[in-house]
Amino acid sequence: MERIMSTIAYGIAQKHELLKTSLLHEYTGVKPPKSLRCDVVFGSPSVGCRGTGICKLNAHNGLRATALKQNCSGAVALLVSSNEGEGVSLILPRELLCTHIVRNHLRHGVLQMTEPCKIPSNIVAALGLKIKTLPQGNYPVENLHRFYRIDFK
């Protein structure tokens, strides 16, 4: 029995493939790092996801990503394992970010995390990560052509 994807699901799958091919092109001929689509909710965990930083990460669900975009609390992103699981890069497509997130969380090219953010065990396992949290600190936001990239170690 053949399954047919909805238009929204197909669009999400295409965006993930576009992200991977655009950002991981330097890995041609070698094994690319593991990647996973996820929802990122911005804010601080201790204050109910208000404030700055990353409040939580969730394994991707296309319907939730649409809701995040509509209420500006988060965004869909690509998580990419780095340094053999010792770190992770967060890739945020510009077209899926609302202005509020850019102005308040990625301001002056820095993501300020006042407290750590737990990485869910299903994401840790899927990406083969050795880290279990995104540590607190100030992280440079690399402004690429159509994406923002933040590296955590």
C-alpha cells in the first residue's frame, strides 16, 4: 500500500533535504554528520520559556512547527552532530523565523543562554551525542546566506 504525503509534510521534508544539501555540501564523498529536524522553543526554562536563550528542543513534528511559527515562541531547525557527538550545531532557516525571535534572541549576532537547556534523550540517541545539555553561555550566531548557525560544545 503506497502512502501519500500531505502537501505540508512534503514541504517540510523538502526543506529538510534543502537544509542538508545546502549546509552539508562540504561532506561530499565522506560520511555526513547525523542531522535531525526539531522544534526549538526560545526562552529560559526556569521562567516558563520567557526571557532569552533556548527553553526546550523537541523532535520534529510538522504540525507543531506550524503553530510555533504562528505564535512566535519558537522555530523549526536542523540539529547537526559535530565533533563526533561532542557538540551540536543548530541551523535556523531565516524564512521560518519571525522577526521577534531574530530581534530578541539572535540580537547583535549572539544567542545569550542564562541557563542550560536539556537535550531530550530521543534526540541524544538519534544524533549519537555525548552531550546531554546545551550549556549556558553566549554563543555567536553565524549569519549565513539563508540560515543562522549556532555551534554548541
